[in-house]
Amino acid sequence: MSISNILELLTGVALFLFGMTLMGEGLKQVAGNKLELILYKLTGKPVKGLLFGAGVTTVIQSSSATSVMVVGFVNSGIMKVRQAIPIVLGAIFGTSITGWIICLSGIDAGSGWLILFSSGTFTCFTALIGICFRMFSKNRFKNHLGNVLLGFAVLMSGMSVMSGAVAPLQENEVFTGIITEFSNPLFGILVGTFFTSVLQSASAAVGILQALAMTGTVRFDMALPLIMGIAIGAGVPVLLSAVGATTNGKRTALVYLTSNMIGVICSATVFYGLNAVLKFDFINQTMTMTTIAALNSIYRFLVVAALFPLSRQLESVSN
């Protein structure tokens, strides 16, 4: 992989992160103060808190942003730690939706008139409509909607650039040897944690993993530990948001990290324990963009489903 490929990859990551941020901020502006108002009102029913936490995170494309918002509410005394936990758990699952959006970049409609349905053409139309709304409309709603569409187009373009940058790795024996090491669960979890801590975005980390999957070198036993590590690493920006916060604000931030760590420890123990006995056949399956998105969603859903009934225990652990 040449220096130009590395620079191309970094450019793709930058575009991806900017597009995700632009789309999330645009959606927040479209909704006005409704997102904050919804979170503010969700103080009595845990199930609604869980669902709206997932919904808000799906909209703003960041579990960290949702959790930081909740930390702010707890810090200001508007919400108690116990009331914030379901929303944080919902955010943990909601961030997996971005992976399914990224799958659109892998759709190839072929040639001829079917090219009109390809992801590239769809991205172009989205960008054109977005820039028209952004530059030529005096309506604030359309301006914000234009930002959403432009953010989506930039995100998809970034994903396309990343995919092109890593394409040469398919034939690279050194890369194949390195990525094989990720099949070691502990090493994979540590790498995923570190990588996401640097990027400060679980969605971006999963997106890069999806781009690598297009080389055909990523197997299930490599992807699972990385996804587990990505979940832990996403807690770093939330912890940073708690610097200078009140005790309850810090406890809320700790809940996000603790939930993901407990989820990783329990999931890894159960899965690899069963695999040692049953020898799962699918563990050597080659992953695609879609199967990585599915694995990420299933993993997060199971973690949230297991931890939701234990909200009181999570509150105690954060003391």
C-alpha cells in the first residue's frame, strides 16, 4: 500500500467524519429543539427512554452525542442517573444504524439504465438537491434539509474513497498476515478500542471495517473482537464530556463505558466458551459490508436486551 493509498484512506475517513457530522447537525436543526425536549420529558418510563434513545441516536448518527447530551441533563439536575440509563442503553443500539446506511455505498446496479439506481448516481442526485436547497432557498427548513442531504452525499463519497484506498490490500500478503492477528479475541478487542478512541466515533470505525471487508480478507472471527473493542472505545468522548461535571454527571458518563465493558466481557465469555465446545462453522465465514452491519446490530441488541432489566444494578456500579 503506497503513501498515496494511505493519504487517500485518510481523506476518505475525513470526508466520512465530516459528512456524518454535517448530516447529524442538519437533522438536529431540522428538528429544532424537539430532540432535547423529548429527552427532557423521558423521565418516568424506561421503555420509552430506551426507544427514544435509540431513535435520537439514529437521527444524529452518534451514540456519544446522545450520551453527552444526557450527561448535560443530569449535570444540570434536570434528570436523575436512573432516568438517564435507559436512554444511554438505547443510544448504544441506535449507533448501529449507520452501518446499514453505509451498505448503500456497496450497491452496484450494473450497467445500462440500471446505473440510475446505483449508489453513485443516488449520491450525485442527493448532492445536487442538497446544494440547491442550501444555496438557492430562503426557507430555513430547506436550508437545514440541504445540509442533511449534503452530509449524506459527503459521507457516501468518503466511504467510496476509503473503499478505493484499501482495494490494493486484497493482494497484499503483509496486510493479510496482520489482519489475521485480529482473530485473537483479546488483541482484536484492544485494537478496536484503541482505534475508536483515536477516531472518537464508533460509526466511523465500523465504516472502516466495512471498507476493509470489501477486500474479502475479513472473517467473522476477526470482525467480532473488533466490533467489541469499538463499543468500548466509543466511551472515550463521553468520558471527556464529564470532565468538570457534577458527581451525577460523571456517574452517567461512566454508565456508558461500564455498560459496554460488561457487554464485551459477558459476550466474549459466553461466545468463546460455547465455541470451544461446539466449534461454530460460521466463525471462518468471510464478511461483507452487510454482514458486518448485521453483526454490529445483533451484538448491540443482545447487549442492550441483557442489560436493560439490570438498570438499577448499573446505577449501583457507577457509584
